[in-house]
Amino acid sequence: MKKLIPYRLSLAVLLSISLFACRKEPMPIPEDDIVVPPGPSTPVKGFYLVNEGNMNMNRASLDYMDLTAGLYRRNIYNQANPAVVKGLGDVGNDVGVYGSKLYVVVNISNKVEVMDVKTGKRIKQIDIINCRYITFHNGKAYVSAYLGTVGDPAAPNGIVAEIDTTSLTEIRRINVGRQPEEMAVVREKLYVANSGGYTPSNYERTVSVIDLNSFQVVNKIDVGINLNRLKSDKYGDLYVTSRGDYYDIPSKLFVIDTKTEKVKKTFDIGVSNLFIDDNSAYFYSTEFSYLTGGYVINYGIIDVKNEVLTDKKFITDGTEKEITIPYGIAVNPYTKDVYVTDAKDYVSPGTLYSFDPAGKKKFQVTTGDIPAHFAFVY
């Protein structure tokens, strides 16, 4: 039976392609400011939120939440960079802050946009074909990339590129598995989740282990098919999500002990995204099935110290009933406020929700299309 390609390239892609044929060349969206309740003074001053935008529409956009002033600024990239004709680009897939710079991975535009973290002004564009995610360590940025044409089952193995964050030039790259996704660094090793999402009949199922000194792959950990998210906790464990095959093989969450580099625990739950703060992994699941044509949506918290699924909830006031498709999540490490985004129908502006530590909604604001990726500013 023919199966479609990854989660991010399924429903959202089909909807965007159908719309693309009847729209004119998209124009950059102007900035818009929204007043929200200000937060307490903490080392976290705010956060950037990348809206993915629909494929082939150049609708990726960048928002900024000023927590101190109580101001949500939408579409700040276009305001800061008016000479960039098509705005941020096509499908914003990740964001990170390192030092004085802000990095946004723009997947279909094949680039990493590097900006001044205070102003959002472009410093440089780094070209990497079909780039996906970014992480940082010891003055270097590491970017995973699929390479090849989007959706091509004959695409080559993916790579991880090492970028010097001072010169903003690529230093080295190393081959990993097919269609690599998220990464994390633990004890001078970089762990990379491989998906193989372009060949559903032959998904990847490994995490590549890269020694950062030699920049060589020193191990491949067998985990599960179609891997996606990969987060590290403070105990040196990795939490890795498997999306299954959307048919008979369900989604799961695996825990890897990086000392032994083996899977030590499996949670039989679907996890689409998670954010680990201290001893808690906050997660949501939007598990899609081609058999039913629908989603099963859940929210939860895992105790990463004891490695157990708790009965705690981070939304307690019923607001989850308002959320159509949860698509991004982050937790303020100081206030413990939880931020959840709603992608809605993937073709119209989404919503950002803020919840206090008791799970009560503090506010909500309208975002760009498909709000997804957070980066805190200190």
C-alpha cells in the first residue's frame, strides 16, 4: 500500500499546494503589535516564535513576545528587513538564539537566516539545501539537512553541517541517516534523529551519534521507525519520538541512556512535540491515522527523573477544547508559564496560548500561519 511522506509534509502540504495555484505572488506581511498582560521581571525577557507558513507561499514569519513590556509583535522580520522581497521565506522549520544572534532555519528556501537578536536585522544568509533543525555547542551551530528535492524517495543521505558562529561559515559536514530531524548535544557527542520519511516503505530507525571532536559518526542507535523529536534532560537521557507509519505501527516515545547508548525505556504513547523543563517533559500528541483520516489529540507531563507518565495536566481550565491542532510548545524556566500554539486549519493565522503554572489561561493572541517554534531571549 502506498504511504505518504512525513507528518509535516502531509495535510499542510496538500492544502498549500491546492491554494498556490489560485494565488498571486505573495507580498510580505506588515508588522502588527498586540498588547498583552506583562510578566514579572526575570532573566527571560521574551521569546521569538517562528510561524512555518504554507509550502510554496513564502509565508514564513517571525513574531516576538516582549514579556517585560507586555507586547506581542507580529511579522517583525519584514519590518526589520524591508529590502528582502519575499520576507523570511518558505517554511520556517526551526529557530535558536546563541549569543547575540538569532538563527531561523527556512526549509524550502534552503537557508539559515542569521539576525541580530535585539533588532531582527539580517546579518547573513547561510545556504544549506533542505535544512531542518539547529542546535548549538561551544561556539558552533549544527544544522541537520535532508539534501535533495523535497519528497524525492531517491534523495541522498542527509547531513549535519557545522557552522562557526563568529564567521558564520560552514566548517565541516558529515553524512548521517536519511532525512535527519532534531538533534541534541550530550557530553561532546551530537545525537541526530533519522526519519527516512521520504521512503515510507523503508523508514529509518536510528539515532546517529557524532563525536564532536573528530566530527565522525561513531555509533548508530537502533530505536524505532520514522524518528522526529529528540530532547535531552539534565540526567543525560534522550527522549526520542517515533511517528510510526500512520497506519498499523503506532507512535511511541523512547528513552535513550547516553552512557550506554541504548534504549532503556519505551512509552507506548504518541508524542508529537515535547519541552523538557527541570524534571518535567510537557508534551502534546496529534496522532494522525490514514486509516481513520483523523487525529487523536492528547496532552500530558512525564516525570523525567523517575521516567513515569504522571496524571498532571498543564491545561486545567478546559481551554484544550478550543485548540484545533496543537503545533508548538515551550515552558518559561523561571515563571513556569506554558505556551502552546494552535495551527488550526494550516492555511489561516494560528493562535498562541499562555497558561500559568496552575494550567489557567492567561491570554491568547493571533499569530502567523502555522505557529510552531520557540526561542527564549535572556
